[in-house]
Amino acid sequence: MTTPRPSPSQAATRTSPPFDARPRAVILAAGDGGRLGAHTLTVPKPLVPLNGRAIVDYTLEGLVEAGVREAVVVTGYREAQVVAALADGAPPELSLAFVTNRRFHGGASLSLRAARSWCGDAPFLLVMSDHVLSGALVRRLAESAGDGSQSRVAADFGRRPPAYVEEATKLAVDDSARVTAIGKHLDTWQALDTGAFALAPSAWDALDAVPEDCELSVVFTELARREALFAADVSGAFWYDIDTADDLAAAAALLPLSNPRELAERRRS
């Protein structure tokens, strides 16, 4: 498998204000996290402890570091716990709203649909509450989106262990940075999907064109079919997708190395 780097697309002419000046975010947090087994029997997946903090705390912090000041959280499984924890424990710089996906046992497209009225016709960042995302990754994604007229996926062109790659969603990317295919079982691919997106308002057209209840990969496959999804190269920025107990343990081992400031503070305490 070859791994060519996508060449930067031409910078879009910016309108005022540029998307990366004040991005807003949608955080999907409705699923039941069944693959984590006993960890989610009484605790919703976003609140499962990871090195003494809730999984979602790391991504909330990353959003704030990237300049996000408004976000909507789509809840479902154990909704009251999620709302209570984030209403009290989210970073003070981040204003949170909440919407409910009552059909949270279905595909994640239902959660995205639940956020539509909050998003309106403005571009937005889309992140998953079970993907630990660094501020550097979110910032590079937002900056790559320019005025928000193109949809982008944060793409990692670096190396990952084979076991991790096997479970990851993959991206086929051409030499103009356009995503041509997305999925877990691609024969040829160049990058991994980190679970973070900067979506233009036209992404709703792709959502309207697919089945109401489906996985997000179906939505983004449709966006790619329309030649409307591009890769934002975030290689080297920390991220980790937590699906299983093994993922949780692996992320716990990596996180101290990914946040030198926090590690230094721990050593001083």
C-alpha cells in the first residue's frame, strides 16, 4: 500500500468571519458503548474513566484549545448522567447545549439528524465523544476548513499498529486531497479517519440522500461520491478511538506522553 500525501487544495476566498475564527461543534454522545462491556453497564461511554478523567473530557479540552466556544451534545443512553456531568464539569470557556436522540440504539446518522436545527445553515465541526482528540488535531482541522465551504475529514497518514488499523475506518485519498472512498474494509487506502470532521452546510444534502437510519460511513460515502469531501492532514497530532476495553487500556498508556503539560504537572504534584 502506498501512502502519498495529498497536495494542499487551493485556499478558498474567505468571507467574514472565516470558519476557523470561531468554529462551533457537534459532539455525538448518544450510543450505549456496548463493546466496552461492564464499563458501560452503569456509566455512559463518554463518562467512562480514562486516567482519572472522563473520556469526553479530553476532547472537550481539545475543542477549547482549538478556539471552539459553542457546542451541542447529542445524548441518548443514560442521558441524565451525561447532561449532569457536562453541565457541571465542562470547561467554563465552552457553552454547551443538549439535544436528545431517543433512537440511540440505531445508527449514528440519527444523532447527526438530531443536531440539525441547532446547526442551521452554518458550517460546524463534528466529533465523537469516544474519540480522544488533541487540541492540535482540532485546530489543524478547523484551519484547513477555511471559510467552511468544503467538508473535510481529519486524516492521519501516519503509521498505527496493525491491530488498531484493522478496526479503524480508512480513507482513500487522491492527489488533490479529495476523499474517494471511506470504510473499514477498503483494499487500497492512504489514511485513517480520526473521527473528526469540518462539515459545510452542503453535507446536509448528503444526509438527506441516504437512509434515515444508517452509520456515518454511509453519509460520508455519499459525500465522497459527490466529490465534496476532502482530507485535512493531521498526521502527528494525537487521537485515539476507544471502542473496547483493550482500546481503553492502550489510550491510558499513551495519553501521558501525548500531553507534556499535564505530565509535567503530575510530576510536580
